[in-house]
Amino acid sequence: MKVLVDQDRCQGHGRCYAIEPDLFEPVDDDGHSGFLPDGLSANDADLLARVAEVSANCPEQAITIDESESAQR
Ligand code: SF4
């Protein structure tokens, strides 16, 4: 699983890291967001649910979850 933050869509208002500060953080002075954990397990249902919740709350639909096989590597 890979979590992608589309920097072209992200407007930097920070809802994602307000909801899940352990998973997302601002990566620049404009508040654009980045995803923190590396090497996520696709089997971690709790983590997937947390990311999905944040993704659903991003007004710009900037956060996507890639669960494809190539994203497992
Ligand atoms: S909620 Fe979405 S648009 Fe806002 S900072 Fe996070 S990723 Fe960017």
C-alpha cells in the first residue's frame, strides 16, 4: 500500500494532519501535506481505515491509496 498526496491538488489547509498528526505532516511553509510512515503493510486494516478516513475528509481529494501489487514492494 502506498499513500500518495497530490501536491498539485493539495491546498495546504491542513485538515489531514489535524485529523491524523501521526500520519500526515506539513512539508513546506505553505502547509502542503506529506505522508509519514514508510513501508506500510497492506494487511494493516486499522491503518488503512485511518488513511481512508483522512482521504475522505480532504476537500481537494488530494490523498489517494494505492493498493496495487506494485505498491506492495
Ligand atoms: S487535507 Fe488535503 S488539501 Fe488539505 S493539506 Fe491535507 S492533503 Fe492537502
